[in-house]
Amino acid sequence: MSKDVEFRIWRGEGGQGGFANYRVEVNEGEVVLDLVHRLQATQAPDLAVRWNCKAGKCGSCSAEINGRPRLLCMTRMSTLPAGQPVVLTPLRAFPSIRDLVTDVSFNYAKAREVPSFVPPAELKPGEYRMRQEDVNRSQEFRKCIECFLCQDTCHAVRDHEENKAAFAGPRFLMRVAELDMHPLDAAAEAGLDRRADAQDVHGLGYCNITKCCTEVCPEHIRITDNALIPLKERVADRKYDPLVWLGSKIGLRPKS
Amino acid sequence: MDSYDVVVVGAGGAGLRAAIEAREQGLRVAVICKSLFGKAHTVMAEGGIAAAMGNVNSGDSWQVHFRDTMRGGKFLNHWRMAELHATEAPERVWELETWGALFDRTTDGRISQRNFGGHEYPRLAHVGDRTGLELIRTLQQKVVSLQQQDFKESGDYEARLKVFQEYTVTRVLKEGDRVAGVFGYVRESGQFFSIAAPAVVLATGGIGKSFKVTSNSWEYTGDGHALALLAGASLLNMEFVQFHPTGMVWPPSVKGILVTESVRGDGGVLRNSEGRRFMFDYVPEVFKGQYAQTEEEADRWYADPDHNRRPPELLPRDEVARAINSEVKAGRGTAHGGVQLDVSSRLPAEEIIRRLPSMYHQFKELADVDITREPMEVGPTCHYVMGGVEVDPDTAASPAVAGLYAAGEVAGGMHGSNRLGGNSLSDLLVFGRRAGLHAARYAAGLTTRPVVDQAQLDAAAAEALAPFAEGGENPYTLHQELQQTMNDLVGIIRRAGEMKQALDRLAVLRRRAARVTVEGHRQFNPGWHLALDLRNMLLASECVARAGLLRRESRGGHTREDWPGMDRDWRRVNLVCTLDEDGIAVQRQANPPVRSDLLALFEREELAKYFTPEELADEQGR
């Protein structure tokens, strides 16, 4: 049942390094992370990789397999082309730390820039009432396991380091959409305009809806169709709706 | 050296809830996490958070929840923890909504609640089958919102609450009998760090990585258990380890991955290779009368729970795990040594995908099984340790070490001999908050701060560097041997001879572990990390085996083939582990008597199954 497969794994530190080749035994049903573990236990004890749950739930073991951003724990060996080496590289959009581990602090910095949920002042804990239909949309976005594969693949970041300062990336634009679609978020009452911020602070305009983020999402969240495009539409409505414009000029609060 | 008021070790549900509380008390708080922020094991919890909100069945109350929890733990639970847990869980859940959590809803817009094993009413607040993710993300986002507040006030996000990601604590530092701080290493650089702090909250989770087949993640290496022992604290009832009845069994590389109990809560049934719903054959004496005896009654219960009894698939986990084990042993298992868990013949496909999306996804991608069309193959997997750091029920403080607190899975007492599904997430929130609160009060009330002693720092550094000495063994080999030992000899069914054998092997492993050698340098070195984890796993494993050998009865997560009965005299006994120069010592300690008004919540006939006649006579005399 088992057979040997060739692995080419990028090894190095701080961006300096090269590929190391290994031959390793593969058994039925195994995922790429199983092979990385086997290499650690037998041939490469200091091979650096992040992993926690090995069940597709924590989003730690993100890397690039044959150039494609994926979770090592959810990629079965049987789905990769036979007879070819398996090439493992770290996420390209983030600075390399060691081997398959990258510095993902960019994402944590961006998370802090999105203003949190604002609880409605008039409701006490236990008094929240929401219909399932109204929470479905935000719930889809909250399935995100923060593997940052979408952040890695988005060309606005991947090919343009200089955009990082002004662009939050799909994960955190989706977070803005999630809060904007939360039925009880009281951001507007607190003087926050999530839609304006999406455009002005988080760089929604950099997204040109090529859906690369949706394609790599291991949770199959429809990031582009359900979060980013609707958010763009909301921004456009806000900008061009003459009543909203008038309201904002004469001090009326826009009703979302 | 950095200095904080409270250091929280661990960033799962309990750790983050403790940190939030201590920060809201106005103190400066450091959270140390072994992984990235938001990746803790809590993320893997699937089914839900148990809290008697009564949203789906108004008959529910904290008293009913308390009763279920005590029954589930076979009355070994610390009654006061079970009481606090049942009374405070609803507030802790509602609070999450004010921080942005989005639970599944009832038709009238409240938080929906689902059925689960051992819970009399639908009680688990949930989000599909990814409730743990919702919990961790909500707490993570609350931490961020507090940091945003601090940024507004001071220009520094981390002014009062800082998360140290990929930092590992290897020692709790002390001044005399009280806590003085923590020492550890930074994964990325391999450099050491230390933080001076008068209060340390351990919230490091469990010990499952000492077992070969486990649902637990990389982090679950008994760190807090070991840190507590090494700091002079005691561990309670470590023999009780929960084997979740339903882990994946095929393919081998995913063996142990959890299959949520919600599958059964939502109607899934267990069948053996003969097609029989075998759980009807395994309703134990203590639960007779509470569970259906025919398939017809069990099936009617889903629509009419007031006039029918629950299906036996919803017995507490220890019962179901043992039953599956027996069926497989009797030759009625599946080809891969499990049993069938079937929801495909019970619910329409779209309903399965809506209620159990992660399970659908997990089986499809990892096992090529479509759970809407065919049964899953499942078997027991090491899931949770009921034992843990002995704490004061109200304050979560260790009675042995001033300034040391523990909450969540690393703490003992709350779940007795067996934890009910759903009671873990609520435990994290209730006792995480209490630990944070009392750690903060303790730190704020001190007039003099403890001083960190240089000799302890030097000793901790030398200990951590020892694996770089040459000539020893590979840590991965030792880890595999440890996992095999615990799996084979201190697993779901235990015997005295095997546990003795395990202790012999653990002694050898401990000697070998003292001389492991890691290759490479200090930066992000997984071999070095494992070498450090080994110390912790070996200490926790020895506690499990020693206490297990001593307890001559079967109860909850401790099943002795040579002592198969539950013994009422043993209910009064807690086994307490401490560490001295000779290794782990185990002592008997009296389990405190349950308060009368709480005992009065049960029928006397039921109590007589668990309590001795003398205990009940004393009670009546009061």
C-alpha cells in the first residue's frame, strides 16, 4: 500500500535558503502534514512548520503546495499529481521566519484596525433577539479559521508589498462586512461609518474581485460574492444615494 | 525584565476569559500562548456551550443542569464548582453576544439550544458544529476591542493587555511559597524570556498528546499540570481521562479526529456490524428509568420529549465509549475496528449539511465518505482529562501556592469522574472569569511584590538548554513510545498489571528523556520544543497511571477490568498527586460532603446508588 514520494521543501531562514530533497514513504489516506511529521521524526528533526489541530479547524498549517496556498492538514496526498515531486514552500506574501513558517503579524495588525462590534446601548445581556435569516450572512464569514490563505493569495498584497499599509486584505474586509451585516451592531450610533471606513481606511478599492481569495478558502466561504461585492455595493449606495448625501449634510443619521 | 500584575498562561477559552476579566479590573495583564493567537484547542470544540437558559424547553433551570452534571460525573464532582458552573453559565453566554458572538437562533430570535448526552433538556448554545471557533474568535475580538480602547487612551494597543504569541512557559518562578513570575522561551528567536508577576493563571488545557489516538491538538501536552506540580501545587483525580466515544477510525492518519456528539444529539444512531442499535443493551443500573428501552420510544422522544425517554445514544460519554469498545471486542465492529454512526437515514441531506457542516466537510475531504448518504465509522478517542490542578472552587486559587490560579481543563474537580459534553466551554467561561477576577484582586491587594531570584532563572535556563547536549536520543522516538504506552496500558479499559508495566516504562522513558538530543539551532526548532514538552507529558502520564492503579473501582473515565464495580466508599475519596524528590506521590483526601439543599434536588433512591447508607443517615440527621 505504501510507496515513496519525493518532496522538495524550501528550507532556510529570513528569506535565505534553498530547496532540500527528501524521499519519504506515503501510506493510504495520508495528508501532506503527515509526511512533514514523518520527515521530522526520521530525516529532518528541526524542519519548522506550524500546526495545531490537524483537523482543518485552527488554520495554523498554511503553506504553499506546488505553488498553491493550502492547509497541509487538509490536502490529501492522493489529490496531488502522481509521479511528480511535492513542492512545499512558505506563504509567499509574508516574511519568512524559518522553513515553512512565516511572520503573519501583518494580519494581527490589520485585525486591530477594524473597530470592534458595538453593542446596542438599550439592550442588556440576554435581551438580544435576532432572526436566523438575519444572522446567516455574518455567520458565514465567522466560519473563517484565519489561515490567511486569502491574504497570501490576494494579488493586491502578494505582488505589491507597497499596498500592505493601505489594504486590509480579503480576511479583514470580510470582517468589516460581517460587522456591517450584523443585525444589532450599533456602530452608526457610536459615530462610526463602517462603509466609509471600508473604502477609506481598509482599502476596499484595491480589490478588483478576481475571486482568488474565494478559490483558496478552505472553509469554502464565498468571500468575494457574499462579502466583498456586497460591501462595495453598500459603499457605492452610501456615496451616491442623494438622500444619504442630503442626510449627512443636514445632520440626519443614515439608517442602514 | 518585563513586569505585569497578572500573567495568564494559555490563550484558549479559559485563558482569554481570565485575561479579559483581570484587564477589566484595571490591571496590566500578559497572555502567554504557545501558538498563534486564536489557534488554541478551544477552536476544535464543536457541539456547544451548556447553559440552562431554557430557550428551547422552559423546564430547564440551573438546578436541573447541576443535577445532570453531578450524575454525569458520578457524584465525584466538587459540588460547589458544579453549582457555580450551573448558576453562572447563562450570564457567561449572554455576555458573549454583547461582544459580537452570533449563535444559531430559535424561531423567536433567542439563542437556540440543542440536545446532548446526559443533559435532560436541550441546553447547548451552538453555531452549527463550530461552536468552539465562535467562542475563541469572540474572546479574541473582545481582547482586541480592549486593546483598541487602550490605544485610544494611551496610544499603545498593548498598554494593559499584551498577547505574547508563540512563547512557551517552562517554569513558574517563586519567592518562598508564593508566585513571582514565569520563565520560558520565544519560539521564533529561541531566546529566553521572563516576566515578573505576583499572580499566574494556568489555562493550558489538557494532556491528550500523551496518548496515541486522541482528538487533542499539538498544544495538549500537560504543560499546566506539570508547571503546577513543579511549583509545589497538587493535582486532583488524574486517573479520570475521558475517551470520547466517536472519533474517526479510518483512514489511519486521521484516527482520533473528533466526530461531534451533536450527530447523536440531532438524531444520529449507533449500530454494530449486525445492524443492531446496541446502546439499548448498555443502559447501566444508575441510569435505568431515564433512558428509552425501545427504538420506537427513543425515536418519539425527538418530537415529544415530555412523554418519552431519551435514546440511549445520549448516555454520558463514558458509557457510550465503553459500549463501543465492548461491541468491537465482541467481534461486532466494522472492518476498521469501529462501529457505525448513522445520520444519513435519520435526517434529510440538506438538514445534515446545515446542522453538521464541519462533519460533512471533514468526512468528505479526509475519508471520502458522504455522511448524507452513508454511515460514519467511529470509535473511542482520548479527548479530555477530568483531573487537574486542585483549586478553591470560588476563587480558582491553588491552596498550596499563593498567587497560582488554574481554570478550564487544567483545573480539577468540576467534572468529577466524567465530563458531560457542552460543559467544557461553559467551564472555561465561568472559571476563567473567576480565576481572572481573583488573580487580579490578589495582585492588587499585595503590599510588597515578590522578587524574582536569579538562581531560579539560571536553573530554568540550564534545564531548557539541556537537550542541546550531544549523544542522546531523538525526542520524536520517545514521544511515540510514550503515546503507545499510555494508549495500550492506561487506556479506556485498565488492569493493575498493565498500569504497573506502564509505570515501569514511564520510569525508563523519564531517564531517557533527561538525555534527549535535538539537532539544529534554537530558532523555531520543533525538535527542541518537543524535548521540552516531554517533561510535562511524562509527569502528567505518571499521575494518571499512579492514581489509576490506586483507585480500585470503575467510575466515569476510569474503568478497571479487575475492579468493575462502582464503589460508594471510593466516592468519598479524591486522589491527590504531588511531586517530591522521589517523583509523583499520591495521597487520599476526603471529598467534601455535598450541601444539603443541593442533595435535596435528587430522589433518595438515586442518591442511594452513589452514597453510603451512613452518609445519607448523617445527612438526614442534619
